[in-house]
Amino acid sequence: MRTVTFAMNISLDGYCDHTIFNPSEEVHDYFSTLLNDVDLLFFGRVMYQLMFPYWADVAKNQSGTADENRFAERLTAIDKVVMSRSLNQVEYTTRLVRSNPAEELLKLKQQPGKKISVDSVSLLPELISAGLIDEFHLVVHPVMVGNGRLLLDGGSLQQNLTLKLVDMIVFKSGSIALHYLKQ
């Protein structure tokens, strides 16, 4: 069975708004390296629309820094599934699924392949509750923002999820990458 990972940038106070971060070259390289073991990205609508077409344009035009271009190339090359009831079409090697995210992810997890990376804060509680997330990669940035989208809203989990820290990287920027496995 395939491993399902969840990777996200967060602030010290737990917010996940991508517009508040300015990831360093090391952080982009970290996420690019994680993608080497992934052959499917599983998005919610909001995250998909945040990531695309932005990163596809960076990959096509080579308009970012060298580390951003590498990340963009890797990200756009990977197959994607986006869960959405409101999108009419998707692009960039993406398949649209309208309902039952946990059921869809379970089917994909049972297929052969590399890791699946979940990139959706809105779907996270449902996927955790269904026992589908095997590992977490959280990059904590040295900033407090006080508002935005929290990693998990209060009361969104029915029970605690105990994790085991298996790796930690401290970047020169002050950001810290934490890698946890589900116990």
C-alpha cells in the first residue's frame, strides 16, 4: 500500500496562508526533494487554485529563482487529483473528482506507485479521521501572523492523533522542517 504524506508551510502560531511566507532557497529545495518520492498530488480546490497556474507559469517561463524553477518543474510534472464540487475544468495533468475524498484517497492508496502527497488544509481533518495520512512534513516559519487559515480548526478532529518525530532540519533562515510518522 502506498504511503500518504501531508506537507505544509505553517507559521509559529499555526497558520497556513501561503501569501505570508517567503521560503528560503533551502526550504524550496526541501520541498523539491520531498517531491522526488511522490508520483501523485491530492489537492482540495483552494490549494489547487493557489498552486496553479502560478507554478506552471514559473516552470514554463523559468521566471523564478533557480530553486523555485526546480520546484515548479517537479510540481507540474507530477499527476494530480483535485477534489472540487465547484470547478468545471482542471489542467496540468490533473483529474477532477467531485465527492468522497476519503474514499477516493483510499482507492489511490491501494494502487501501486510512489507516495501520494496531500496538499489540502480543508480535507485534512476528514483524511486524518479516516486514518489515511501516514506522515507529516511541516515547515514552521519564524513568523506569527495572528489570522488566516489554521492548520486544524478547533474541534475538527474526533480524537487526538499521536505522532512520532523522526527527523528535524533547522534552516539558516530560522525555519524548521519537522517530519512525523503516524504511530
